[in-house]
Amino acid sequence: MNLKLIKGMRLVAATHNPGKAREIEALLDGHYTIVTAGELNLPEPDETESTFVGNAMLKARHAAQASGEVALADDSGLSVAALDGAPGIYSARWAGPTKDFALAMKKVEQRLEEIGSTDRRAWFTSALAVAWPDGPCVVVEGRIDGELVFPPRGDRGFGYDPIFRPEGSELTFGEMDPVEKDALSHRARAFARLKAALID
């Protein structure tokens, strides 16, 4: 079996998040037709694994089997050093059923205040998995370190971007031009590894 992604092919992005889907399309340089699980009305599987890699593989396999097409899944999140790595794999759940990330960012700030920590070290992790309908799955991981800033700054990006300032930058992900963010983000680093593994 040829485990390569051929330019021009259609990929199912195992996400219902339009912002994440746009990033995926940009990071693949526009060489693929991206259709999301949301557009195909595929149900979201329960994320029952304990790691980003495990959940990425679970989502990719679920979307590939449900659609009969090659599927790509990203499982990513924010980890805060002072909170023992939380919210981590529960990053989206901290936003609640309505995906209210303003609430999630406030929750991070409140947790830090509750424990009286001034440690603002944090990192984003992205695990990417590509699954074929008949079984094989390839997974890679990327990470970027930085620090938290409060109050949130910027209205670009999505999720926790407005409170995360990557090392070496004065801007949060929420303030950055998308092209600038895509050049250095955790997802960009994971995609670089994915391209090396699967794209000629």
C-alpha cells in the first residue's frame, strides 16, 4: 500500500471547527481538497484516549472508516506548567458545550489565581494523524513553548490563542497575522513532520 498523500486528492479533516480546518488547508499549501467531518455530517467520536496522539489516531480512524476516504485529524491543546499540564487533552472541554473559549481562558486565569502561582510557562501541542479507510495510520507530534498573558490580546486565531505568547515573540497568537502564526505554531511543526513522512 502506498502511504503517500498525492497532491490534488481529497482529504477528510476530522473536525467540526472551521478555524482549525482553515489552518489545515493553509498548512497543506492548498494542494488538497479539504472537506470537514462537519460538512459530511459525521458524528464526533468520544475522545477516550489519555494523550494527544491517542485521540488524534482515534478521530482519524473514525472519520476514515465513516467516510471511506483518507482522513486527517488534529488533536491539540494548551498545557500550563503551574497546572500540571492542564487543560491539556481537555482543552476543548474547558470551553464547555458551547465552545466558549472566553470562558475557558478565564478558567485558566482563575485556576492560576486560586493556587497563587505567578508561573506563566505554557505550551501548545499538536498531534496529527492520517488514517486510511482500511487500517493504516501515521501520526506525528509538534510543540511550541511560550507563556500566558492576561488579559487576552487579539481577536485572530481561535481557542486559547489570545492568551498565548510564543517564545521569541512580543505578540500573542491572537494578535499575529495567520501567515506568521502558521510559520511557527505547534501545528506547523507537526505538519512539517507529516509532510516529510507522507508527501513526496
